[in-house]
Amino acid sequence: MKDTFKILHLITGLGTGGAEVMLGRLVSAMDRDRFENEVVYMADAGPIAADLAAGGIAVSGLGMRAGTSGPAALVRLAATLRRFRPRVLQTWMYHANLMGSLLPRFRGPRLIWGLHHSNFSVRANKLRTLAVIRACAPLSYCAPTRIVCCSESVRDAHRAIGYNSRKLVVIPNGYDTGRFQPDPDSGSALRAELGVPADAPVVSLMARFHPQKNHASFIEAASIVHQHRPDAHFVLCGSGVVWENPSLAGPIAARGLDGCFHLLGPVGDPRRILAGSTVLASSSVGEGMSNVIAEAMACGTVCVVTDVGESANVVGDTGFVVPPQDHEALARMLLSAIGLSQDTRRSIGAAARRRIDSHFNLSQTVHLYQTLYEAVAKDSNRPCPDRHRTHHELPTT
């Protein structure tokens, strides 16, 4: 049997969040002749677990529940490490970073943390999560060998709260532009599915229901757009984005927008919506690096985004950027984007796709991760190496 480079990935759950999706894409696309990956989730399996298992990636859970301590789970994780014997333990997000740091370091795998978050406000985070974020700051000087940030803004945010800046490296999320691409038939198909006129402008927002996604601001902006363009329709997708959610359905109904809003909940394959929309909107107040923005750009769709995280830098000059928490500015830009001629929209969409293919291609991201894993393993004689840098600078506009 060939000797492969083994990597164990630890993540809180395998839902459809940005870090979870990136983990799934990474391990599925890595060179299987050189690398063997196994994934362990702490609490919830989610749909990505099934996708990974179907693709031949070993997946297992620790059986943890929110609000419970995890000594037994830590023992199970240690047993997995003894069985699998990985050379690198890659943890994804704060709770997994903390748990990976509690394992004995002697003769164990090299630990690499993953960070995908840049907003530390009390309004947008649970207090428990904020406590874990702060607890990891001093640990960053001794537990991980490297700390991978998905964007420059994530690196800067963590450096500002005391994370070891010498270990912070940037590897941006990557996207398969062969999978996400323009589809000339998707527009008519989406409108037929929604039961709206074939020429109706469709503005989509794909995000789970969470304070950081700021659905309230989007609804305010949509209300203004509706006054000027009553033919526009608004498609919202994501976990918790359903009519049974009173925090979402109530404000929509209060503004008389029931007839032009479509709440679809989680969608398995977002491509038909991304490629079929007139505009993709992001009203977030916090992002690391938004997958849905880049995916929409790869599909040739015009994006209107708030200037948070890496969103403005990803869009560059191929879309529209507005200040966060400014629903009037968001409405103005949405109206401008809806009002573009078809030729102009196609031109902007083509430029957006080229930008993703050039700067954020999945193959580039996979190469950077593989290079980092091998470099960290070669550095195994040093307990906390700081001088080596595997760093990918995001393009600037």
C-alpha cells in the first residue's frame, strides 16, 4: 500500500456554512495519490458529511451537543488520532481550534488552525463564541504551528485582538469555475419555478438567517426598490429563511411585500438561482470571505455587496459596493444594477467570472493548502516555527 500524507480535519459541524463548504471542496479536490484525508465533526453531521462519504472520504462524529462539556469527545478524538496517525491536524473554526489545542502535543501531529470570521461584535455573535475567540488568542502562541485565514481582513481582525501575527497566513477560498458557470437557460427556468413573469428582475440573497447576514437591512432596501420597480422579485435562501420564521416573515408582511418575496429555505444546489438571478445581493455586516458572492460572479451574475470582510476586494471593479447597515445605499445600488442594459450586464458578468477564475480558482487554493501541509510537516523538529511563510496575497483593486 502506498504511503500517503495523512491529514485529519476537525470541524464543529458539516452544514452549509462557508468554512464547511470550503473543507468539503478542499478534501475532495486534493491529490489522492499524495494525500489521505479524514474528517471528524464535533456535533452535527449536516449535508456535507453525506457528500464527503459518497466521495470516498472517511467521516465520523464525536457526538457532542451544544452546551455540554467534551471530555469524552476529547478521548474519542485522541483515539482517532492514534488509529489514523495523521501528520497534520487541521482544525476549522474556533471551537474546533480550541479542542485541537487541548490534545497532548508530544509527538502528535502538527496542528493548523483555520479562521473564517472577522466580526467580533456582541450583536452578531453568541457570548460563548466570543469567549472561545478570546481564549484562543494566548493559545495561538504555542498550540498551532500555523493559522490559516481565509482572507486578509480575517488575518487583520485576529492580529488586532492578540493572535500571533507571525503564524497567520492567508489562503483564500477557492471556486470551481467549471461547476459554477453562466447558464443561458437558468433565468427563464428560475422565473417559471417561482411563477413570476419571464422578464421580471430577480434579486437574490443567499445566506442563513443570522444577525451577521442582516436580513432586516435587505428587507428595508427591498421595500425601497419595490416602490420604484414593483415588477422586481426577491429570492431568499438559506437555513432558517422560511415563512415559518416570524422574525423574517413579520417584517416582510408589515411592508406589504409578501407577493414579491420568495423564501426557499436551504437549497441543495444554488447554481440555478445564482445563474438565473438578475442581481446577487449581500447585506452582511460581517464576513470572512463570502462563498456565495464568488460563486455568483463565476456564474456571470452582477453582485451588489456591503463593504465587509473581503467582499469589496473579491468584487473589485466588476460589481457594486455599498457601506454596511445602509439600506438606502443598498437600495440605490440594487436599482442601478437592475436598470443595466442586457449587454452591460453580460459584460460585467463576464469580467466578474474572469476575476474569479484568475484570482480565486479552486486549483490555486488546493495547491496552497497542499504546499502548507508539506512544509509544516518538514518543520517537525521545531515546536512552534514562525519564520516560514506560506502566504497568498489577495488581489487589490
